[in-house]
Amino acid sequence: MSQGAQLDVVEAAKANAPALEKEVALDKEAAVEKEVALEKEVALEKEVASASSGVDDVLVGPNGEKYPTKEELETLPRVVGKVHWVIYTIAMPILGGYLADTYWGRFKTINVAIVIATVGHIILIISSIPGVVTNPSGALGCFVVGLIFFGMGVGFFKCNISPMIAEQYEHENPRATVEINRKGQKVINDPVLTISHIYMRYYFFINVGALVGQISMVYAEKYVGFWLAYTLPTVLFLLCPLLMIWLRNKYHRRPPTGSVLSKSMATFFLALKGRVSLNPVRTWRNCKDGEFWERVKPSKLENKPSWMTFDDAWVDEVRRGFQACKVFLLYPIFWLAYGQMTNNLVSQAATMKLGGVPNDVVHNLNPFALLILIPICDKFIYPALEKAGLKFTPIKKVTAGFATATLSMIVAAIIQHFIYKQSPCGKYASDCDTPPDIWVWVQAPAYILIALSEIFASITGLEYAFTKAPKNMRSLITGVFWFSQAFSSALAQAFVGLAADPLLEWLYTTVAIISALGGIGFWLLFKSLDAQEEALNALPESDFRGSRNQDVDVEAVLAEQRRQDKIREVQGLK
């Protein structure tokens, strides 16, 4: 029985043999497929790892610094890097900028400016000493000569000092890098953000001098005489050449490059060729077709003009510089509101209760407010906006500057309204011996708002001139920025008819309306540049050095350009 049972099992096994063989075959096929899939997965991982390694290699600088990836640019917080710490006058920066970029360099131009301004200082002192003042004609002639020298020196100085300061940091930190901060967080060390921080400090120290100088000079003039008022700043100014000589070997000096202005203008007119029409709308469309600058890049031209000795990257820099100059076209409207601070608001103060304070001291509320507001914006407001993910870009800042300047003029118009309302002489308060019952300090909100507008628009304008100009035209573009203030001074002459009783209400109201319209127009015209901010800041540096091109290792510069292009492509900025 047991044997029979065994036979049944054998027979059963034999009967099911085909099924078992089929099952074994299927298992083998599955194993082979699994092995093939595993090999493919390993190969894919190797390919991804290889690509990742290539990206990592691109994003590592020559000194081991790590550049941010596209994802890191979009997500990581940005931090500040470590920093080792009048028409004639304002028109002069264009000449000073041209001389610095073309012939002398910034360092030498600053020293020349100091010498010229010192001569002006000394002549102003001579014009005001008691023995000369008694001869009005001679004193006036001496005073005018002093102003000419002083204006030229200050103009040359203004357009070069701020770019030279910012270049000291940029030389060591040309690109954004990824770092670990003290809290162990991964952050982006952003040179553009740091340069903005540098310009805030630069403007802060300007206003330290303005506040101390203006107050001391007013009281020196009141109790001693003009000669002492002019002598005090002269003594301090004489420290400048001593500092420049002492630190001359510690400064990074970008050399002059010969005349690049003529080449930039020739490039512009070459791009304009064939695009101008009697129909202005067609001309506008032709210039905005996206190919205006692209078609004049040397690599796109078969027969290049003999003067085209630069590369494609310099054309991009020139395009960016022209965009900066376009931004400055509306600045005269901003300066129109700002200019009220130094003339009409001083006159307004004279019609109110002063309490023994000279009316020309009151406008020192502006530098005083700047000394308070600059650190607040720099240390709290701007970082808070950055942390919240709100990009308070230069175009947005300047728009905010127009808005606060508008509010300042509205405040001034309201104050003027109540002066006219309460003055015993009605709308002729300037000629009234009895002031209205209004204290001069009600002007404080107007000065504070003007100070805030300076932080948003003036500081940002200097920063924009530096970051957007070709590196061999920075002084000139900064000069263009300051020239917009000179043009505004000329524009202000159109409002002289309103700058007297009984029309002062209309003056401030008109300027407020113009500022508001200017701010709206500014945003509408330049909001497209706002979207391009990151890409514009990341343009590769050109190898074009003007007349000094023969001293450049072209192959090395081109290799560096290719490296920068790869970085921009990986970061999503190209």
C-alpha cells in the first residue's frame, strides 16, 4: 500500500513536469530582466553623477569659492559680504568722469580734484577776510574765482570717489558665492547686495560731514564771520591728500583705458543705422525688436569697421550702460522736489516762529534724519524685506523715492496753506514782521520724507551707475547721474514765478503732482529692467581695455569669459 502510494506520487510528478519546467523558465527570464534593469539604473546613476560633477566643476571658482546653483539663487537667503572698512559744480562730474576713464584713472583724478578744490577753498577764505570784504567789487570777483575752482574740484571728486570705494570690494569679490554663516546656515554672499551696503555707508559719512559742517559754519558766520566759516572745512579738507598719500599702495586702481566713449557712441549709431523712420512709432518698434544690440556684436558682422576692436561682451556692457543712462533721464523730476529743501523750504522756515534758531539751520534736519534712517534701512528694513522674499530691487527703490518725495511736497503745501491762513499778512507772510503761531519744527516731516527719498533714489542711483556701467566707463556714467541734478537746477528756473507770495501753495502742489507723475512714469518705463536685474548683474566682463588692449592676455580673458558663460548658464541667467 505504501508502494502504491509512492507510484501515485511519481506519476503525479511526471504528469506535472511540463508545468514545473515552464515555471522555472519564467523565473529565469524575470531574473535576467531584473539584472538588465539594474544595470540600466546603475548606468543612469553614473550618468547623472557625471553631469552633477560637471556642474559642480563649473560652479567652483579658481580659489575654491563655490558659486550658487540656479536652485540656490532662487531659495537661499542673500547676505552682505565683509567689507574692510549749483549747476556748475554738478555739471563738472561728466568732464571729471571722462578724464578718469580715458586718461588719468580714478586715483589720479581724485588727487587732481583735491588740489583744485583746495585752491578754491583758499580763494574763498581770501574773499571773506575783513580787509577784502570792505571792497565789495574785489571781494565778489575773488569769490567767483574761488567758486569756479571749488566747483571744478568737487565735480571731479564726486564722480570718482564712490566708484573707487566700491571697486575695492568688487576686486576681491567679483561674483556671488555660497558660504556657511556663523549660525551654520548656507547663504549666498551677494556682491551686488554688499555694494549697496557700501553705498549706504558712503552716504552716511557724507551726511556726518554735512551735519557737522553746516551747523558749525552757520554759527561761525553768525558770531565771527565768513572767513572762519570757510576756514573750518578747508582745514578738514587738507586731511584728504594726506590720507591718499598714506594709503596709496593699499588701493586697487583700475587703469584708464583710452577713449572708449567714442567707440560706445559709434556702436550705438551703427545699431541705429537703418532703423530710423519719419514715423516715430515705426522707429520705436524697430529699436525695440530685441536685435538692436545683437546685430552689432563683432561676431555677427562679416565686415567689421576698423574701430571695432572690442568683443561681444563689451557690447552687452554698453547696452547695460545705455539702459542706466535711460533710467537717469527721469531723475531731474526727483531732484526738482529735493531742490526745494535748500531754497524754498528755508524761506518758508523764515516766516514761522524760530525760537532763536537761524532759519538756515533748520534744513539740517535732512542730514540728521539721514543719519538715523540709513542704519534703520540698511540693518532692519532691507534685510527684513529680503528675508520675506520681497526683492526690493533698484527700480523699485527709485519708484519708492519718487513716492516719498511726492509726500514731502504735499506736507510742504499743507504747511504753506496754514502759514497763509494764520499769518496777519495773509498770503504775503514773507513780508510780515509778525510770524503766524506755527513753530518751525512742523517742517520736520517734510525733511524726514526727503531724507527717505534720498535713501531710495539718490543712493540707489549711485549704486545703479556703478553696477550697470561698463567697468571702463564707471566714472563717466556716475557723472551722467550727477548731471541729472544739474539739469534739474535748470528746470527749476521754470518755477521761479511760483516761488514767491502768494503762489507758494501752488509751487509745492505743482511739484508734488509732477513728482507723482514722474514716479508712475518711471515704473511703467523701467519695470522691464526690474525683471532683468539678476541677468544684467551677471554679465561676463569684457576683455576690451581700450588703448591698453595690447597689454592684455586675450586668450586668458576669453577663457575666463567662457567660464563665466558656463556659470551663468548653469545658474539659469543666460
